[in-house]
Amino acid sequence: MKVLARAPGRVNLIGEHTDYNMGFVLPAALDQALSLYGRKTEGRVVTAYAAGLNASASFNLDQLEPVQGEPQWYDYIKAVFWSLRLEGFPLVGAEIELNSNIPIGAGLSSSAALEMAAGAAMVALAGRSISCDRLAIACWRAENEYIGVRCGIMDQFAVGLSRKDQALFLDCRSREYRHVPLILGDYRLLIVDSRVNRSLAGSAYNRRRQECEEAVEVISKACGHQFNSLREINLETLNRVGNFLTDPLYRRSLYVIEENRRVESAVQSLERGDLEEFGALMLSSHAGLRDLYEVSCPELDLIVDSAVVIDGVAGARMTGAGFGGCAVALVNRRSIDRLEKEIARAFQDAGYRRPLFYLSTAGSGLSFETF
Ligand code: GLA
């Protein structure tokens, strides 16, 4: 038995750091994707070859122990197999080959794509089937409990459930979702990689998550009512009990509450076909991430500041966890060249490394076939 799986990267359009606060997100799949070819073998060994890295690894399915230290690319495969086994899925020996044009480590979910493709392939090679939601949850658990990054569910759902020319409006509390047509007309998504090293992102990310949990506890105490997440707290409540919070915790909470509202407004503006309004929401999202949530960095701010003054740019914001990685701009195709030049020039003037640019439409989600 053989399987060919394809899993895209994702770009989040709006709704950042809201997923683990049980809020709303609006990501879309990229055109850039990872493809995985897998062949079932006898025995308990999995051998994986990553063509782009020209690296291979093999491991035994009966020795899948959670990672200590910096995870390697093959740890994401092991993580998913470990998680599937916990869910009761059988695991079979396999030879796997990976090819990908998703930039690695740029915050475009190359790891979620690898997890989802590896998970789908293993389930198929073992002769079973799994729903996309369940697979996404298995991969999310792999990332949290095996890799040790306490991420939310956005990336795995975006990789799994996205559809061509649509954004995915996901409620991370109920896990209900719907697809919203992303009718870009003359506009394109330009992804700008700041090339800022995100090696500390994991620990800083976990710290933000912890701050949100602390804020929920303080607010609950002050209100005499146990809230489960920032999603359940509105602006009025925050303002009433805000003085019980430290300044950073107040700002984290305010950002999350406002960002959830912005996602809802962004969906409405897309449904009205109002890209200008959508772009304005992107800009306020970025401002919140920079000033209140404090996960941006000077390079990402420079991308957004350079973009916003260019005619034909509806909006721009950092995307993903932040602390480096990418920004996304919604730009009229006539202005793409100019935008790239301006950003590159601003980076050069500031003495930063030359940024990288990727154009994308909203691509399709995970797919696979067996033969
Ligand atoms: C990373 C995580 C996601 C999400 C974003 C921030 O991509 O994997 O779960 O929290 O950061 O929105």
C-alpha cells in the first residue's frame, strides 16, 4: 500500500493568539505545501527522508518517547504517531519521503503541515480512516504534549480544513467552523518573511499563554465567578475589575477581547466584499499585537509601517505567533512591486537582513490518495 498526502502551510488573516483563549480565528491555507509519499513496509521501523534538507532519519514505532530539548524535523512525525497510538490507532512500518516548498521556521505552519500529512498517511497505510477534525486534534495534542509547545488548535485545523479561495472562520471553543469566500479581486496576499530567528518563540509563546490563564484567575476572583477563558469575559467586565490586574495582564486581556471582536467584524467585511475595512482591521490587529500583547518585533513593525503608506495596500499585520516570522499584506496586484521594493529598502536602511516575499492565494487544505 502507498499513499500520497499533500498538506499546505497557512497564513492567519486575523485572530492572533485567540485560539488558546477559546476565541475566533480566520486563517487560510497557502499555495505552498508539503507533499508526503509513503509506502507501507514490514516491521516496526519508519524511515523518513526530507528531500529539501537532504536528511533522513529512522525510528522504531515501539520507542516513541516525548522530546527533550530542541525538536528535530522527524520529531513532528514521531509526535503524531505517538498521539495516534494514544487514540487507539494502529501504527505500521513505513518509508516516507517529504518534499515541501513551505518556508521552514517562518511561522507559516510547516510543522502543522508535516504533522497532518504524516498523520493522514499513517492512518491510511494502517488501513483505517479518520475525520479531519479528529486528526487535527491528534496533531494538536502531539505538539502540546510531545513537542512541548502549548499551541492552540488553529494551525492544524487550517491545514486540514481550508478550501481554495476561502478563509476558515473557526470558533476555537466549540470547534465549529465555516468557510468564508475570500474574493480578492485585484488584491493578493503578500507574505513577507522578516527572517528574524524565532528560536525563543516557544518559551515566549508559552509565557503569553500562562499570562492569559493568570488573568482569567484574577478576573474570576474579582467577579466571584469562575470564568474558563478570556473568551467569556467582555470589555465591560474587564473595565470593572481591571484594577485587580497588573498592567501587562490587563493589556493581554484587552487585546484578546478586542481581537475576538475584530475577527467577527472581519468576517462581516469579507461577506460584504469590503476589503478596505478588512485591511483596517488587520492594521488594528497589528497595533494590538505590538502594543498590548507585545509579540511583534521591530522588523515586523517596519514591514507594516512601510506597507501602510503605499497606495494600493488595504492592510498588513504580523501573522502567526510573532517574535519574528512573517507579516501578511493585502495588496492590489498593481502595487506589489512597489511594496516589495519599499520594504526591501527600509530593511536595508535599518541594517536588517533582506526579507523574503511569497505571493499566495487562499489554497486548498489537506488531501491524500492511496494506491
Ligand atoms: C502559533 C500557534 C497557534 C496560534 C498562533 C498565534 O501559530 O501554533 O496555535 O496560537 O501561534 O495566533
